Amino acid sequence: MTSGNPRIGETAVAALQNALMAEHAAIWSYALAVAFLSGADAARAREDEEAHRELRNQVEETLTQLGAPAVSAQPAYSTPRPVTDPASAAQLAAVAETDALAAWRSVLERSRDRALRQAALDTLSAGTLRCARWRAAIGESPTIPVFPGQP
């Protein structure tokens, strides 16, 4: 995720900070979702949570290299609806992925740095697959977001 350009513009740094906030929220969301999931769904949620932890760590490292303090995670986040069972946990996972996609699309759109744009595109690709799996689990159509990261 690091860039060959030590001076990325303020707009790109702000977009990275927003992506970091989305990663923090996704990690929290998956931790909550796992409490209501079992079997293969719980295993998938743990894998997806780990993917977001890796992304969070990479973004924090990139921001540190750029001399920007990384935003901290909140102690808790609001969910769009109460999580009370496996179905609502899977819906939360889909929302977390959708929110992360929007944040990473913003990084792609707001950066001119080639390495950072490539990292954002790679993240969008991987996130789209995670999102599609959760959308399939909850029966959302289309399963694959038509324009990942766009509302």
C-alpha cells in the first residue's frame, strides 16, 4: 500500500483516513457478526475480518510514512438495524463491505499517485468478492455490485 511518492496530496490523505475509518468499522462489524454466525459463515466472517485487519494495518503504515496521524477506531459503531440472528449478522457484513467499497473508491478517485491508485483498485476488487458472497448469503440482487463503491 505504500507509495513511491512521499508527498501524496491532502485530498488523497483525507480519502485514506476515510478508508481507515471504514476499515475500523468493518473490523468491529465482523466481530459483532461472528457472535451470531456459525459454521462456514462464521469462518468466512473471521477470514473477512482478518482481511480488514490487514488493510487497516497497511493504511496506518502508509499514513505514518506520509507523516499523517492515523485516525483511531471508535469504541463502538451504530448498526443499520439490530443484529439479533444469523440473517441480520450477514446483512451487517454486507453493509460493512459496501461501506468499505465506497471508501476505497474514494481513494481511487482522489489520488493521482499510481501505487496508491493500484492499491485502491486491488482493494476494490477483493472487497467486491467479499461483498458479493455476503449479498448472496442474504439473497440480495444483483449479487455482485454493479458499480462497486457507488451508492
